[in-house]
Amino acid sequence: MTPRNPQNVSERQLLLIISIAFGLSVTLPAMATNDCRGADCAYNPEPDRDDVIFPMPGNYQMVFRELKIPGDREFWGSTERVIRFGDIRGAGGETAIFEGVQRLPISGGFLTSDGWIYHLGKYEVTVGQYLMVVGNGDLEAGLTILAERSDNRQLLDELREAITTGREVKRNRLLAQPLRLLSWYDFVDFIRQYNKWCLATSACRELLPRLPTRLEVGSPDSETPGFFRLPTELEWEFAARGGLEALRNQQNGGSSYEDTLPFPLNEAPSYTWAKSNSKGKGPNRIGSLRPIYGFYDTFGNVQELTTDLFRADLIQAKVGGLTARGGSFFDYEPTMRVSQRAEIPLYQLKGNDLVETRSPTTGIRLAIGSLVVQSERYRDDLASQYQAYVKGFRKQTASGLSTADPFTQAADVGLQEAQALLSAILDANPGNTNLRDQLNKIKSHLHLADRQITEGIDDIADKMVRNSLIVLKTAGWYVVRRHESEQLINQIRNMEISGRTAQIARQQERHDEFSENFQRNFENYAETVEQLQSYPREKVLLAIENFSYEYSQDRPYQEACRLLKDHVEGAFNPSAWKNQVVSTALGTGVYR
């Protein structure tokens, strides 16, 4: 069940509906939980028929779910796999400086008869799962190791007390808490030990997915099995947005893959253990709230580390610490969004000492990875498909846009090849006058086609530049109007006048409208610039120069031309562009 398509209405949802209908302020209770009487509470409190289950030491389990990616069986991908990531709706505003919108291909880990899939943990890794792995099935041995590595003294004391007094329900509930307060190296060591145990245990090793030795359908052989690892940022965000199911819902006019959250904000307490539920005191046991597209606690509870180091713009710019996703029990729901990213330092100062960071709000969720090259035969398949990939789909990826020739250059190459072929035919038939006349006619048509293509490119580039400048100028105007409404709201707040609340509400409505219009115009601008970057650079710059000359007395247009030139010549970086548009609009005063 997905959050936007519930099969039945819970008591909690009914309270929300009543509160909205009658304008009541209702404090929602926390979601009901079971008694946590069985050990499965610490690894699969909400079993489902789609669970992909792997054994662990101590009769525990690690539960995953499969995510199908768009497209069919192509290894290198297709245009369907290019997905938008980042702050797509602009919900983070100007504070979401590390969440710039990017179009990137999502990849699978394993090939099935239905296409490519990857596996992501259904839940966050728990304390119980950690203890069983590092203790090799012995709870007491695991506790001893955890006590040496973790700063979570309260949990350790409560857990030992529950075990000593035989309080089974409390013990299981504590074991079901998400793992946290460990260093990056401790998390990695847990994954290493679980991989080592699984590969040495036939009941686990045989369940690991494998890639076939070749890409042909029905290939019977398989090579190296998969392995447990952390998910990438793209794998995490694609799953958190709802994956292929959400993409299809969007295509059918339903809930959107590109929404800020995969559930309505007013229903956040049903799906996320954040401030309204936790009061900032700590995490809850896994699976206590409602699932989001089959996954539990993707938002709130603990933020989840990914395998990627933090970069200022997702896949580029300066490399920093670790990257965590999803927010935690310490976050407020209105600040949460799918694109939210947090940088976690590997080390931090403690007094005068530099120690490994053990974050109280950070945990992990596992994925299953695979090698790229499974065998020599598999490598041959990849190589045979690569040329088609370079000439086609790769041009629409981030790397393709930065390195591949524009389509216009590809057209030039095609014309040159055709002309070379005609010349070769003529050289091979020097005495055939009729053939020479026919081929010369074809060559003249090719020259005409070449000229028409060039003229068409010039015209398209000119129109796209004009559109970019118009929407950029409009976006700047809305930035200033939004800023003025903010100032007016603050002035009204400081005034002792009647009807102040109503006036603030009216101005806030205008402010929100300005913000929405700015975001819409900026997204249009960024998309157009992305297209312009694939055109011959000299043609685009010439069009900008012509418009700058045409509107030499129009200062807003002059500023827009300056920004557009910088953006076309630089890397694709919408988040940085947005900051430049805002600072230019407010700093130059040209829109006042």
C-alpha cells in the first residue's frame, strides 16, 4: 500500500479528516504498536509477501525489497532511466543550496526476466541485528563489543537490565531500535562481518542474487554473488520518492514522483518519527509507523548513511564528509523533503581531542550490490553495446552532455561521411558520365541540406536565448516582489493596528504566490539553459551578444544577458544559478 492510495481509513486518518473539516486543532496520538513479544520485532515486525529475506546469525533476518528501474534489459540504459533528483519542487527554498535539481540515470544491480532491479533494506538496521552479527549469534558477546564501540550508555544499561530481569517485551523493543551512535568504521565493520558470515553460510550465500554471465535472456550461468553495502544517494532517493510505482502514478495523473514528500505533510506523523511524535527525545523501534511504498522509517527515526561522500552538488563540486538522507527524530516535519541531504563529519573535536564521529541521529539501511564486470563474456557484451550507447542514450546523461559532440556536429559528420562516400564512388567509376551527373546532383542536395540545418540551428538558438532572457527577467522581478512582501510582513508585525492578523495573512498569501512564480520561471530557465548547452557554443553566445546589443538601454535585460552567458559557459549547476539570480535581483536594484 502506498501512502497516497490507502486501502482503508485508520482511526488516525479519521481524526485528521475531522480536524480539517471542522477547523479543529487535534493532537494526534502516536501510532499503535504491537507488544514486540517475538524476536522478529527486531528485524521484521511487519512481514509482507514481497519481502526478500536473508538469514543472519542467531536466527535473525535481514529483510529487503526489490525496486524495478525504468526501461527493459539494456545494460547501458535508455532515456526512460534519466530521472530528476534534488529539490524539484523548490520546497527547500534558497536554503536548499546542496540539493540542485539534476537529471541522472538510475541503474539496477541485477538483471531479471522483467528487467533491472536493485534491493534496498525494508527497515533501518537495528541494535539486535548488529549484536547478532558482531557477536556471531551470541547476544552477550555482541553487547560486550557494542559497549566498547558505542556512546549509547542509556540503551546498553536498559538492555542489560531488561535481560537480567527477564523483561522480554522491553528487551525486544530495545533490540528493535535503529542502530546509531557508532562511527563510520564501526558501521562498515558490521557490513564486512555480515558479508563474511553470509558468504561462508550456504543458507545465506545461495540466496544472494547474481548476474548472469551474459546479457542474453535465459542465460543459465551466473558468476560472483551480490554483496551487502550501503545504498548510493540516487538509490536512496529513487526509493524514497516511490520508485517506478510513483513514476507510473505520475504518468497516469496520480500522485507525483516529483512531490516534496511521498505523503501529505499534514499526515506526516503517521509516516515519520520526527518532532511531533518524538519530541526530539530519541528514535522509535523500526516499523512502528505506516510504510511508504513498502519501506519503513525512510523519513525520521534516524537519518541514513549512503555510500557516497558529500559533494556540494550531488555528483560534482568539492568532496567532503559522509552523506546521510531522510532526516531524523530531531527534525521538524515541515523541514523534511526527499531531497534533504546532511553532511556527517568522520571526525569531530571532543575537548582537545579529535575523535571519530558517533552521531546520535545517524544510522544505516543496507542495499545489495553487484560487480559491473561478472565475466569476460559479460564484458564482451557490454563492449558490443557501448557504441550504440555512446551515439544515443549517453548524450542525454550528465557526462554525455559535458563530453559528447552536439547533435549539430553529429549531423555535420553524417554529411561529411556521405560526401566522402560519393567521392569514392566517383573515383571508382571515372568513365561513367551519367553516374557522375547523378552523384553531383546528390552532392548539391547535401550542401543545401547542410546550409538549411545551419540556418535552422541559428533560428532555434536565437529563440531559445530569447525565451531564457524573458523568463530570467521575470524570475528576477518575482524575487524583488517576494522580498518586498517579506519586509512589509515584518513591518505589520511591529505595528499596533487593528486587523493586523488579517493583513499579515493577505501579505503572506502574496508572498507565497511570488515564491511559486519565481520557482516556476526559474525551472523553465534552467531547463532551457540545459538544452542550450548542447548547441554549438559560438552560436548561442552570438545570439546572447545580439540581444545584449538590441536591448542596450534595458538594464534588466543586460543583467539577464550577463547571467545567461555565465551559465551557458559553465557547468550545469541550477542551485548555484538560483543563488546568483536572487543576489543579482536584490543587489543591483534593477527590478525596483
